[in-house]
Amino acid sequence: MSLPYTDNFVALNAVTADVANTAATPFDVSKRQLKSIQFSAASISGGSGAFGVEVSNDGVNWVVYNRLIPNLTGTNSQTDAYVAAPTLSSNTSAIYFFPTSDYFRLIRVFVDVTTNGAYSAVIQAAG
């Protein structure tokens, strides 16, 4: 499969305070067939960050996205598990995928920070 282009969008860059969904920067994925998102946490000494993802077709009305596919080991008989988004409570990262059957124009990412830490989210999209 040859992909003509890929994009790497830093939705959150080591933020240490809440980023409300209304303040999050939208990213246009309307021409991208494959999408993933990596959430990262650093400098946590006793807190956590709860990430959230919203999608929109018009940029005005946003819907909480609950169909992220976690990078988990399973068996051939299992179907994909879907989640809204993770909470990271240690210095780690996690990658999630968007089902290729899901189409929308915009994605935005936000985080609720509890106590401390630096939280990032990077969207990778290919067309």
C-alpha cells in the first residue's frame, strides 16, 4: 500500500495544566485514510492526565469520540475493543488507532490534569 503523504500533528505539547476541549486546536483529517494518536506523560510524581478526543464535520458541533482502538495483544477470535481515551498516571506513552471505517473532518484533543505532570498528544495521519 503506497501512501502519497503523511502528517504529524502535535495536538498537545508537554502541557502541565488542563486544556479544555473548547480551547483545543482542531486538526483536519478529512483527506486522511489512516489515523493514530499517541498520548504521553512525563514528570509525574503523584498525579494523572485524563485525555479526551472529540470529532466534528462542521467545526462547530463536536462529539466525544469513543472508538479509539488500544494497542493490545489479543487472539484471532477477539474483536477490537473501543475506548474514549486513556488516563496516564505514570511516565509512559500509549498509542491508539482510529477505525478506517470512521470518517470525519476534524479532531481535537484535550486533557484534564490532576496534581502534576506534562502531557502530550501527537496525531499521525496518512492519505
